[in-house]
Amino acid sequence: MRTLMDATNTASNQPVRETVAPGLSTVAEIMSVSVRSLTPDRPIADAVAAFNEYGFRHMLIVDETGGLVGVLSDRDVLRAMARGVSGAATVSEVMTRGGITVTPESPITDAIDLVVFHRINCLPVVDANGALRGLLTTTDLLGALHEILHQLRPRVRG
């Protein structure tokens, strides 16, 4: 079993937002589908290497069947290291277990409500069967807001 894997089994490495029309309304339209994951038994050092290699800030933690068991952020790792936790410690020792999720069909406004209320920076996206489909981050949400504001901006004629 690979310990660092493409959690969504998708051929595309592009965010979904690049293929949608104006008038964004669901999580599926803006979520990132190219996400990586680790198993909880991996050392924190593996997560640090993945954060550096792939340039992202959140790692989905999955069990041997690919089911979501938690989320690990770069901030979780920094806090753990500040407390003296070794890079050899396992991901399960510092990850956030369980977590709040959304579905691809969830309204973007519901996702924003969850992010704001729970003061979190990402939401794993799962389908009705609980299968991992992607990740929605605050960067994805800000990108959608930027698109909407750009569409609303009055056009300057010259």
C-alpha cells in the first residue's frame, strides 16, 4: 500500500473551478480535486516532506481503505514541534480526528458557514457514501469570491 496517495483517484490535477461557468453555487464547482493523503501511522516527518514537495497546507488522513479519519495541517505540525514532539512521532498523535465534512452538492454558503463557525481552514469533501472526493479550502473560497467580485465590477470603457 502506498502511504502517500492521490486520495481522489482522478486523472485531473486541475481544480474543478476552471471548468465551471459563472454563477457558482455548489462546493463541487470550486473544490480542489487533486489532494494527497497519508495514513495515521506515518511519521510526522513524512507529512512535512509532503507539505514541502506539494506546496499545500492540509493533508487528509485516511485509513487503509481510503476512509477519512482526520485532517493534518501545517499549523498542527508546527504546534506539535513547538511542544517538542519529534518528527518521528506519528501523524495520529497530532492530527485533528474526524472532522467536519461537506458533499460536492453542498451549497457554497453552507460551507462558508461551517468554516466561519468552526474557525477552520479546510473541509474534506465526501460523497453520500462517505468516499473522499476532494478538499475545499479557504483559498478555494477566496478564489470563488474573487471571480464573483470580478464579474460584478463595472467595466471601464476607454
